[in-house]
Amino acid sequence: MKTSRWHLHPVRVWLFVILFTTLTLPLHAAERSGVAMSPALFAVQPSHQLPPLWLVVPFATLLVMIATGPLLFHRFWERNYPVISVGLGCIVAAYYGLFLDDGWHSLEHTLEEYLSFIALISSLFVVSGGILVRIERRGTPLINASLLFFGAVIANLVGTTGASMLLIRPYMRINAGRLQAFHIVFFIFIVSNIGGALTPVGDPPLFLGFLKGVPFFWVLPKVFLPWIITVAGLLFVFIILDKRAGIGDTKSAVAKGGITITGRRNFLFLAAIIIAVFLDPAVLPGVPSLQELFHLPFGIRELMMLLVALLACKFSNHEAFKGNEFNFEPIKEVAFLFIGIFATMIPALELIGNYASQHAAEFSLSRFYWLTGALSGVLDNAPTYLNFFAAALGKFGLNIASPEDIRHFASGVASPVQMDVPSDIYLMAISVAAVFFGAITYIGNAPNFMVKNIAAQADVEVPDFLEYIYKYSLPILLPFFILLWLLFFNG
């Protein structure tokens, strides 16, 4: 790493992302009337003119390229994945802009959502990169399991991205010489996904539900039992695998040792990012909406996160960056791949949202659980959550645009069809599925890709896209998801 120039990279990354997304997903030229629509609201209000089914092909193509590129044509993929991702996104953007009546609005809201997404994960990536955690112990099954459980807990305070970026490097260091693919996979399962299911801060779908009106502390008591069952079960499986792995050629200290932290000032930056998450007019009525005032694709929240990231680059401890072998390759890969994912999945989300709204009355509790989960594994889980949340509300004659209806729904309303299944169980099923199933694929949640990239840069064995699914996520996670369905959602 060229430490003499690292401080220039964040500015380039941020400016490039903002300018490039603005060019590739143009804004609607006309002024919007009334209150500015939340970017997530678009997910449950598809345009009157639905896109053709064939427009899902670019999204399917991108998924296939992500799955096969690193395995079958590695060099070509590494050089050209930004062009491929953005090019496929431009196909969808061009069709929406030229041929759909409300296409520009769809692109505009997708751009807003993407900028919010990249602002959060980029700022957390930079800030956590300036915190160097050293654990002077050798990685053992018990120590590793304790670290994973700690990561699952703090994911609810700093988000799955923050917890992943903070702990992945010390986790790899204490296991140097014995790291295997399953170590990284279980870190993604527990810290990067399932751990963040207990608070709205933990994962984006839950935060969007909070913005819509779900009480902040509704999630914890409702989801805690599925959370502890799954986390404890995964840790049990992990300990068995870790014991079988042996001690390997470990380079870490074996005797008792403490924990040292370099770059403590960055915890202040981390706190500022968490505060910025709540700077939304839907949460704090006094917060100005830049989207409404100036018709911009970002707001106070995103500007504050950008400022925090720049300040972290300027004032973070350089020794911490150096100790973490910090560079911008992981966030670069996420930025380019997810701009393509966000753009190409627009028609898929609209078609799914339309189908869910048209067939909500026919959807059982089981169908809500499995459909939300399966789609959250390959689509952005936040709009998927909102689509099925809106459909579930409609099943009970309630409206997602009404905070009172949502609070009523979360409190438990008798189902007009299944009288023994109250409404809060539907919300519980959708919440669990949206967060937990994000661990099924690398694209299910942004931290998955970042952890994979950081591990690969450290020459750690990391499974490719397909191997991750057939060798780890399906055989290990699916039995737990079936168990949760049998215990809680088999209406």
C-alpha cells in the first residue's frame, strides 16, 4: 500500500460515485410537487406502466457474471467488471428513461437509494479502517465463537457493515496460519447478516420499517428468540468445524494476552455516523429535506456521512490504517457492482411488487416468509421487505403510507382470513426473512462482498460465488431457516 497517497483516494471515490451515478441514472427534470417521497417508498408504488418481463434479463445476466466471472474468466472479470456492471445498468436506465411514462421517477428514486446506501457503507468502511484492534491470543474455537457472538451483538449498535469492518481484520489475525474458508463464511453468516436483526440500526430493512412507523423497540422482543436460536445454532456448528481444523501453523500468541486498540478517536466518528442515520424528516420533523428544497438526490444524512468520512481520512491514526493494510479496493468493488445491481433490479422489484399487491389476499404466512427470504438473498433486501410489508398490510386492509396503520399492524390485528395468525406475526416473518436470508449469497448484503474482498486480499481461501451457495449457505443455513419456519411461521 502506498501510504503517501492514501488520503487522496476517498475524495476520488466519493466524487466519482456521485458524478457517475448522476450521469448514469439521470434525474427527472421537472419539479416534484408536495412532500418529497422517501427513496424506499418507490419500492411499494410501482409505476402504472409496468416494465416488460424481458427487462429482467440484464439483472439475471449480471448475477450470472458475478457468479461465474471470478471462476471462469478471472482476468477479464477483474479488469472489466465496472464496465459490465454499469453497462447492464445503463440498458435498464435507458429503457426506463425513453419508453416508460414514469421511468424518470423510478430512476431518480433508485439514485437516491443508491447514494444513501453507498454513503453509509463507505463512511463506515473508512472510519472502521482507522481502528486497529489487536487481540494478543491465538484463535481457538471458544475465542473465535466469542468474537463472532460479540460481533453479532454490536451489529445492532453500529450496523452489520460497521461490525464487519471493525472485526474482520482482528478475526483473521488471531487465526493466522489456520484460517480456512469456513472461518470467513461463518463470519459473514453471523456478523455481516443475522447479527443485525435486533434493532432498526442493525440492517437497512428494519430501519426502513422504523421510518415507516414500526416502533423502534418492536424488533427486539419479537425477533430475539429466532435470533438467539439461529446464532447459537450456527456457533455450535462453527465450534465443531473449528475444533476439527486443529491449531494449524498459528503465528499468534498462545498465552494470555490483552486487547489493544489504536485509533480510538474514530469511535467518535462512528458515533457521528450512527447519529446521522436518524437525520431523516420521517424521524426528526425539524430536519430539512434537501430533496424537497433543492431537488437533490441526497440529503442531510448523506452529506454528514460524507463529511465524517473525509474527516476520518484526514485525522485518523495512520498507524491504524497501515496495521489494517487499508485500501479502497473492497469499497470500489461494492460501489461498481451495486450500482449495476440497483439499476438492473428496478424492473424485477416492480414486477414482484405488483404481483405481491395483486395476490396479497392469497398469501399465507408461510408464503410471506419464504418469498421475502428467497428474494432478499438475490435482490436488495430493503425494497423487498417493503414490497411484502405493503402486501401484508393490504391483506389486513391497512395502508403502508399511514404510520397509524403500521403501528396498529405491529401491535397485532386479527387476520380476516387466518383468525389465529395476528398481523404482528406477519411483520415478524418478513423482518426475519429479509435480514437472515441476506446471508444466502454474496450479493444478499453489502458487507458480504466487502468481507470476501478483504479476506481475498489477505490471501485467505475464500469460496467463489457458487461454491459459497452450494457448499455453505444452503446446507448450513437452510436447515435453520426451515426450523424457524416450523417453530414460528408455519401458520
